[in-house]
Amino acid sequence: MNRDTILIVLALILGIIIIWMVQFLTPTLYDADGYLHIRMAGFLKELGPKYDFHWARYSTFTTNFSDKDFLYHIFLIPFTFFKDIFFGAKIAGAFFASLLFIGFYILLKKYTDKKIFLFMLTAFFLSAPFLESINSPRPMALVMLVNILAVHLIIQKRYLALFFTGLFYALLHVTSPLLIWLTILVEMIRYFHERRFCWKNIFAASFGVVIGFLIHPNFPNNFLVFYLNSILVPYYTIKTGVLELGAEFFPLNTRDYFLGYPTVIIGIIFIMYLAISKRPECRFETRVFLGLSAFFFILSFICKRYLDHGYLIMMLGLGAYISDFLKKDRLKVLVGTAIIFLLVIFSVSTFYRVRYNAFVARIINGHYEKVGRWMAQHIPPGELIFHANWSDSQYFIGLNPKNDYFVTLDPVYMYKKNPELYRLYRDLAFGRVSEPYAILKDIFKTRYGYVGKNYFGALIYQIRMDKNFVILYEDNLGVVFKLIS
């Protein structure tokens, strides 16, 4: 092997080592959803693809359940055979993140000049939120891999492969119609660049997604889940005040954007400078990646999750654009010096942010693991458990599946089924009702509950002051209570 090949092999090995190191900086998982995903893989293994999801008793899942991440849960099944399934989930998170890294390497090698190849490969690790996202046992790493592979297939007009990618995507994740929009955008760019429009690409992508929806084992419920998750949730993201949504559905502030995704901001500034001062002649492929980067960048000001979808596409766009510039410009030394400088600065910043995120996960998720396992040992099977934060159930279904909860994955699934009941649930959680005991006992038919101390102090105060409640378990972050009669 020559020197360049040796460097690339070492970089790939080092990159995979870094991914696994990030995964095991904390003994817990990185987020809430991972606990639910690995448990749902277990449900799929034991019950098959069609079952009543009673664990979210006040949501649409009880009557119209659809596994929106069906294929991902299939892929997780081998990891459920570990004695500790949550350790299996951590292995799965690192494994799929490593696959994504290898996929990014293959496409980067195709579209980026070898002079900046190693730097752009390193850019994969220069975002702490991105590293946390791909190391979480959620389908996002595979979704990102499908996205960048699909863009390559669209560029190359690989119709059959694009069809199967669409089908695979539809079974993998609820965001699969995004593939159709990406195909349309690429073909618009192709038309302005080459005066050609490849309808076959659009047909292949659309047909693949539609067939995937139709053969989904939970059809037709999967159409309802798509409507709720991919249409109503973005609508409620804009129309604030209706639902409490996860942080990923809202934009980042300027500080967090720059510190979390520094190569995106610096890359935009660098591209704008080159476009104004040098005007390099861009390949069609470069225009595609830049166009899609602009698409995801604009959407990121509405919803943070689009940064997850678009981060690697942005990195491919930056690499392709700099490569076009280097072919015709003599300022290679200046560019190389700037790249090395940015690499050092961002590496140090990202290291500290990754370590901090792992510390937070260890504290927060460690708390939920203790509570969930305590529930599994001390609360009788079949009981319905109140949880003040709708997202608590992701932890608890994973850690204590012998009990049921109110709603999971997204509050829209409860709100759509019964808006009035959902509003009462939120008023109860925030201590805005005068008789929480009566509501829990007579309306929600529950005898047990969990309340976190971060946002729900008013309800905890009511529970402490009411002799009809007894606190069974308490630590610095939350309490488990029981209705006495």
C-alpha cells in the first residue's frame, strides 16, 4: 500500500474507534427513545409485527398502532439477545454509526479531491450533537445513510436501485417521503445545469416509497402515523402553544448552532467568500450537494432535526465545492493552512461538548434507569402509571414493560385521540387543577405515578400536601407516588 492508502485506512480505523469511545463515555444510552426502540425490537421478536400497543393506553396506538420504524426494529432484534438489552442497544448504536461513517467515506472519496479528503472525513466528528444523535439507538444513523446514498443514486440515474432505496426507506422510517422531495430538487438542479429533467428518477423514488407504504405490515395504520407525525407535528411546531414537543422540533439559537455545528457555519462563510472572489466552475454533482445543503439549512431554522438529515450532505457539498476550487486556483497553501487551523480549534471544542453530553446522559438517564427498575420490582403488573412528562414513557416502557403508561413517542398521538383529555393531562401535570387525586382516580383510572422535579414542582407540592397520596420512591430528580385509596 502507498502512503495515501495507509493514511486513509488509519483514518477509518481511528474514526470507528472514536465512535465506539463516544458511545461508551456513558454507561447509559444517550436519549430516551433508545430505551423504547430496543424494547420494541423485543416486542417484534416475541409478538410479531401486529400486536396491540397497550403500553400507551391513551394514545392512538391502542387501536391504530403502526411501527413507524419497523425495519429498524428488525435490525435491532439481534441486539436483544444480550443479557442486558440496553447494553445491546449501545452496541447497536455504535455499529450503525460506524456503518454511516463508512458510507460517508465511500461517497466522500467519489466527490472530493484527495487533497482535502482527510479533513472532510474528519468533519464527520466536528459536531457534538451529530455524534450524540448517531450514537443513540434510534433509526437516524440509517436514515442519514439512506439519504446520502439516495442522492448519489439520483445523480447517477440508477433507477432500479433508487426504487429499492425508496421501498427500504418507507419501511425504515416515517420520513421516507422526504426522498421524493430530494429527487425533485435534484432534477430541478439538473434541468438548470444540463437542460434535462429525469422523470424516471422521480417515478422510481415515488413508486418505491408508495410500495413500501402499501406492504408495511401495519398498513393502513401507517398512513395515520405518517399524517400525525410528518404533517401535524411540523404544523404544531409552527403553531406554538398547542403541544409540548421535543427540543429536536425547534430551531437552535445562534450560539448553539455555531458551537454544535461549526463546520456548517464556517463552510457557508467559506463558500460565500469563494463564490464572490473566485467563482469556481462547479460540477453538476457539486451543485446538487450545495442545493440540497441550502434546502436543509433553511429548514433547520424551523426544526433542528433537519440538521440531522442534512449534516453529511452539507459536508459533501463543502468538500465538493472546495475540490472544484482547488482544481483551478493556486492558493492551495492558504486553503490547507485554514483547514488545519479550523480542524484543531473545532476538535478541541467538540471534545469538551461530547464529554459534557455524555455526563448529562449519565446523570439524567441513570436516574430514569433507577426509577424504571424500581417500578419493575415494586409496582404490580398491569397497573397504569401516570407520568408528568409525556416523554418519560420512552424510558419506562423500555425499562418496565409490565406496566402501561399514557402516551409515548409524541404527544400528538394522545392529542389526536382526545384533545380534551390531553389538555386535562397537561393541566394535571403542571399543577393547574385543584383536585389531582380525583382526576387520577376517577378519570385516568390510575393508582401510581411518576413526576420529575425539573418542570413539575407544583404537582409534587400538591402530592406532598394531600393525605390521599404517599410517596414510594424519591431522589434528587423525581418521585414515584401512589394513591392510598
